[in-house]
Amino acid sequence: MELDEINPNVLNVKPSAMRKFDHDISSDPQIVKLTLGEPNFNVPEHIKKAAHEAIDKNESHYAYYWGVEELREAASNYYRDKFGYHYTKDQIVVTVGATEALSSTVKTLFKPGDAVILPTPAYPLYNALLTLNDLKTILIDTSDSGFVLTPEKVQQAISDYPDYNIKGLILTDPNNPTGVAYTQEQIENLAPVLKDNGIWVISDEIYGELTYGQAHYSISKLLPDQTIVINGLSKSHAMTGWRIGFVFGPTGFIDQIAKVHQFTVTTPTSIVQYASIEALTNGQNDAAAMRKEYLKRRDFVAKEMKEAGFDVVHPGGAFYVFAKIPAGLHMDSWDFVKTLAKEYHIGLMPGDAFGDNAYIRISYAASDEALSTAMKAIKQMVKDKTKEKV
Amino acid sequence: MELDEINPNVLNVKPSAMRKFDHDISSDPQIVKLTLGEPNFNVPEHIKKAAHEAIDKNESHYAYYWGVEELREAASNYYRDKFGYHYTKDQIVVTVGATEALSSTVKTLFKPGDAVILPTPAYPLYNALLTLNDLKTILIDTSDSGFVLTPEKVQQAISDYPDYNIKGLILTDPNNPTGVAYTQEQIENLAPVLKDNGIWVISDEIYGELTYGQAHYSISKLLPDQTIVINGLSKSHAMTGWRIGFVFGPTGFIDQIAKVHQFTVTTPTSIVQYASIEALTNGQNDAAAMRKEYLKRRDFVAKEMKEAGFDVVHPGGAFYVFAKIPAGLHMDSWDFVKTLAKEYHIGLMPGDAFGDNAYIRISYAASDEALSTAMKAIKQMVKDKTKEKV
């Protein structure tokens, strides 16, 4: 059978360069990786205990496909208390991590040919999902506005693409890869242009609990009828590999996405759903200790990278530093990360994976020791390679 | 925001009538359910132990998106030994149950407008996936050929739809809902017409270990270059709610589906992947005890249903009896199951959910006591309702 006749949208999409690069460098036993957005914390003990109990109670049967009712109830309460979300349990579907929340949302909202705005740099999953679903992507470069999407930029995109049926925007706040956390004022400025133009907002708030010195403000408060919120337990409770996410949205939308979700995965792992009830009921403060550590590390990495000659945007949230490679190195992001991996055994992500080849992304969801080793190596490499070029 | 502008394929698909009906009748505290295809066995203790250990070892991080390598290696060996599959670990992707294996396969293989053959009665997921992906569905009724798809029927469909680009066939063997297990001879008869017409076969073999008196024979042996095999641990190891499935296919296809899979869910739950290594390494005989029980129950249910006046197709596999409602009742499948649930507190699935309104499906993945209660109630209902009609 010939493969060239299969779905062209699948052929057109590239595998994640991020995960491939991470996988490739993992064969180096000396490598210190600051690549993936993966907490180096373990799942809190009380949640692990709840998972053990769910196994012992033989919770091995299908959960109702929307997700266990008690979990949706717990999510409704938890996120209302944390961020003021207004969603009832019947406006929530439990998904296989934020990834499935996003993929099912994109599939549900848009039809082939619709256009979606994507501020860049951006997490590569979004672009892949738009390609897979045969959607037009309007990239908006935010590097000249502090990596913040402004209403003027949205208005400009609408003017630039008069023939496009612009149906949606994907907003990541706090942002991956830049670490930028939108202020309430920035969100309030942005909302009207989206409302006026009837643009659905897919608001990926997976890093919502990881903000430093400011509270997360969700755009769903201003645009409740046209916002789909994505969240989950991967970052707040260090449960990445356990795969629990949530979609929150208006009732009519939730009824539709529930079908897509059901026919895509049935439902997430039952024992993890039960453990997640514990996370959302008694784990309100699980992120606090992590946040404290992350803040220390952020300050350390940002300082060190500036000393090494990088431009660093102020990261108000998440656990990334997005740093501009010193011009004196004459290196793009792939040159930089490949050299750093090969010669200095440190793994970073190239900005190109996110749409900006002049930057590299450092995940500081790593141990102090790893960060210290990495900073030394980066400084050394800048010194070595600047010399070589002279 | 108006929902009538969202993806029309999503609007067009109906939520699973099966799961909704099951959910609705569950509010009756007296209900005895023989509805879902859900083993009443628990996950074997050695697999639960492995899951406990994975939690304690903090296996909470992202697995590589193809699935944990050791698990793919174990799957390669296990299914080679069980059914003679020829797939190496690099021709396997670990999925969120068989559902995600199917949804990612359909998404990968076909482009909007392609046509896919679906023998009926069929598990409703298939039809929903074809609608969601904007594919044309060619239904082939198999009720007049003992619920077996014959080459003549495929040839007839090709002649009947000369303008269709027939790209695929979904085969479920052993079958849900009919319980029919194809013989090697039936598979050998079927293969040539598929080969000659370049039709991809999606072979759902999730019930492969549950055959009675005959060995499962996979069509992948005859059509290795155009078969995608779907399997998983839900039925063989009673792990439905734990959500582990596998896709097996030719290398070129696997490279493509790996992208769809990654961008749909990232990867299944890590702790369950580690537990699944144990299932496939030391759980070769886990299904044997279940199979023995299922066989006894099958014989009991088939006998009782015949006595009650139903036509029953001989179920050679899976754990379903598909039974034709006695003509004297003048009831279609919804009338029958709704009356049985409301007045007799027994839950069955209407054949209409699978495309044949003259039948009901009984899952005998239930306790002897539940089956005995159900059989009595069904006999009573047939007696009562036949009287009423006279």
C-alpha cells in the first residue's frame, strides 16, 4: 500500500522537534537536561496515597466519559477558588492531559479552512493541531511587544487577512516558552477586539498556578461565552505523566466536545481520576512549595543568563527563561543547542521549535545542581565560541 | 457566540447511545446491568502490584510519546507468541486504550471524502469516527451471512458505489456485538478481494484472547502491508478503565500515526504503562481463567435465551450474545430494553445502537448471579408481554 495517499494533513505535520531532540540527546549519559516542561518534583504523597487506594479498591472500570462526577465537582470548586472560574461540573470534561483538552477543542470548534490566530513564539503543539485539522494559521510575532499580544496586533491581523474566516485565537497565559504572565490590564485591553470580532479564545492556563508576584487573571471572566479554558494537574501537582487535564466552556460547547472526547479516548485512566479528586480537594497548596523553589531558580537563571550576555525577557510565570542568543556568537538556536549538547552535555530547547530562531528556552523545572552546572557550561561556551569567532 | 458555526462533522455525530443509556439506567438502585463490555473481573494482582511499585518509584514523568520502549518490546513479544503478529517494537505505538488506537488510525489513514466499508452490526464508535473525520461510510449488512463479512459482499459494495474512493474496511474479529469469531478459512477467503482493491484493513482484535474452541487468526498475517491491527489490555487483562491500547502497522504508517497520537494525547498514563510491562511479561495466562468463566456463562446465556424464544447467533468469541427479539413481542430493540429496564430492572443494549433494531445485546462479562437474575427476568418479560399482546 502506498502511504502517499493517506491524509495529507498528517503528512504535512512535522513530529515534535522538541521531543525528538530531547529523546536524541538522552542517549548521552552525561547530559544535563533543561529541555522539557516537566517538574522535577514528585507527585505529592497524599495524591500517591489516593492512587494506591484506587488500585486497591479496584477502580479499574470505565469512568463515565465526561469524567468521574466527583472529580468534575472538585474541579469546579478548586478552580473557582483559585482563579474565579465560573464553571459548574456540567461545564467541565476531564481529558487526557491538557494535550487532549487542546486537541479535542480545536477539533470541535473549527471546520477545515477556518483561520486561527497564534501569537508566537508558541508551544509547537498548537501549530501542529491547526495543520492536522486543515486550518489556516495566522502567526503574530510578539517579540517586539514584550511577548504580549496586543489588541493592535489582533486588529492588524484582521486587516491583513480580509479573506480569512478568523474564528479563533490560542492564548497561552502564563506563556510557554517565554514565561510571560499577562497582567489583568493586558487581558482587559485585549478582550474587546476579540469580542467585537466574535473570535473564540482557547485560553491555555496550564501554568496558572505558577506566577510570581502577581495573580493569574483568566480571560474567561471577561468573555465567558467565547472562551474555552484549558487546565490540568501536570504543572500544579507535578502530575505530567499521569495525564489529567480539563476543558471548561459554555454548556453548548461542552455538549459538543464531550462527543469528540468520548470518540477519541473514551475517558482518562480511572485510578488517576480518583487520585485527582484528592489533589483538588486537599491539595490546594501543593503548588506553593514548588512555586517558592521555582522563583528562586528563576531569579538565579535569569541573572546568570544576563551575565552570560543573553537578553532575557522578564518571566512572570511558568518555569521557563527565554533568552536571546548573544549576537557575537553568530549562532542560530539549533547551532547553539546542538553545540551545547554535544560539547558541553547540556540540553536546552531551540527557540526555532517555538517559532523564533534567535532564542533558546531554558526550563528551570530542574534541580539547583543541574541549573548550576548548566549555567557554568553556558558561560563557558559563550566564552569559548566568542573567542573562536574573533 | 453561536455554536451553529462550529465543526459540522461534530454537530452531525450523535453521542454514544450505549453509554448514555447505561448512564441513565444506573440511577435505578435495583438495576442489574449487562450493558457495557466491561469485564467483571478485577485487574490481576501481579499487575496491580506493578502499578503500586510504579507509583512508589515516582514514574510520574512523560513517557516517550511512542510509549515506554520496554512496553513496546514486551508487546512485540507477547502478541507474536499469542497470535503470530510480526511487528517489532518500532511498529507499535502505545495508545489510550483501543479507542485512541482507532481514532488516531482513522485520522491518519483517510482524508475527507474517502469511503470506508463498515460491516454491520458494528460497535458504534466506528461510525462516529467516520462521521467526525468527514468520511463516507458504506454499511454492509451481515445479518444474512451469519454475521460474517464475505468477499462477495465486499465485491458487491465496490460495484454499488463506483464513484466512491473506497480506501478502508473496519473489521472486528472477534466481533462486538455479535460474538462471531472468524475462522481462518473465512479470513483467507476475505483477504484477496481486499488486496486486489488496495483496501486498508483496520483489524480490531481487542477480543482476540477471548475465543472459545478456536484460535484467533489475524488478517495481518495475510495482508501485512495494508493491515493496521488494534489491540490492548482492556479485555485480556480486565484493564478497561486503565486505558492501554496498541496500534500495530507497517513502518511508514507507524511513523505517521505517531504524530497524530502525540498531538492528540502526548502519551498514556506512565504508571499504567509500567504496570502493562508486567501484564505482557508475566501475564500470558491472565485471560485463561476469565475465558473459562466466560465460556460457562456464554453457554448458560445462549441456552436460556433460546428457551426464552430468541434466535441466537453462535458466539465463538468476545463476551456478548446477540439475540433476535421474538416476533411475537412486536417490539423493536429500544422498546425491549427500555421496558426491561423500567419494569424488570435489567439493563441490556439495544441492537439499534449497533445498527440492527431487531436484536438486543447481552454482555455476559457479569457475575453468575446477575446473569441468572437477568435470564429469569427476560423470560418473565417475554411471558408477560406476549400475553398482553394476545
